[in-house]
Amino acid sequence: MPDAINTLITILLFYGGFLLAISVHEFAHAWQSDRLGDPTARLIGRMTLNPKAHIDLWGTVLLPLMMLLSGSSFFFGWAKPVEVDAFNLRNPRKDGALISLSGPAANLITATALSLLLRLFPTVTLGSLSFIGFYVEFLIQINVVLAIFNLIPIHPLDGFSVVEGLLSEKNAREWRQLKPYGFIFLIFLVLPLFGTSAPISRVMIPIIDFVLNLLLPGSGVI
């Protein structure tokens, strides 16, 4: 019974870290959107760090918890997308790219701030406080993973809109034609359909390891 309780507590703590990371991510989208002239997200209560405002029943609750409870080595989930009214933006395509980029940027800023915290207070990794240090490291890892994953240029991930904002108008129109196929691409990339690991991990893991080794020397993917 104690082992089961410890497992449940660990799952809840890890899930809490996931909720924190997606709340930072979605808050940044809402804040940037409001700053660029679209108050939609702020008016409907999305410009907040309260996870409740960003929860998607399937993507934030059911799927992540099922994966955690099953002991899966692969973890996947998402939050409710922040609504943006492009008519309120001065330059919808480029402003949209900035709004999309703000989510991953906020996660990387959070990870960097937590890394500095560990360096300023190294005693949190020692003795009775070792779990605090471990949990802070986990928060750094999950923020980095969320940032890098969302920069993949596939709809509905943020990277798709970031690329669109960098293209010329003509090329952007052609790029948008890939939108309907985004979810299909994601399925093939994130699920280990043809092997023991997800295809996207071959690209993501080296990048994530590089960033984590800057923030947590000697660390790597969770």
C-alpha cells in the first residue's frame, strides 16, 4: 500500500508540473495577443496562470493521466488553444507568428529562471531538500520539452504559424494548404507505429539534450 501511495503522489506531482508548464505557455500566448491589439483571450479569462482556464478535458486531463498511470515512457498532451481574432491585429500573419512564438519562449524563459535558481541555491539538491532539487529539475525538463515540441512546424503546433510569419505572402498561402493534414502528420511522428520509438524523437531528443545540458549540465531527456 505505501508503494501505491508513493506512486500516486509522484504521478500527481509530475502532472502538476505539466499543468504549470502549459499554463505558462498559454498565458504567454494570451498576453502577447493582448499586447498586439487583440483582447479576445484576456476578455474570456485566458490571460491567467490558473490551469483551470486552459484545461482541455481530453488533451490536458484524460490522455496525460492515462499515459502516466500506465507507466508509459512516452508522454503527450495539450491545452485548450488560445483564441485570437486576426481582425484585431495590425499585421495578422507576422503578429500571429509572434503570438505563437511567445508560448515556447515563455517555457524556455521559465526553464532558464529555474536553472538560475538551482545555481544560486545549490543546497536545494542536498540532504532533506534533495526532492525539491529533483522536482525543480523536472520542471526545467518539462518546460524545455514543451517548448521544443511546440516549435515543430506542423499545424496545430506553434511552429507552423511561426514559419508562416517568416514566409512571403505567396509562400505563406501555399504553406497554409498543409493545415488540414497537420494532425495526420503528428500521428505518424509522435506514435511509435513502425518501431520502438516515435520518429520525432530522433530529431527532438538531440535538440532537447543540447538545451538541457546548457541548463542542467550532465542532464538529458526525462
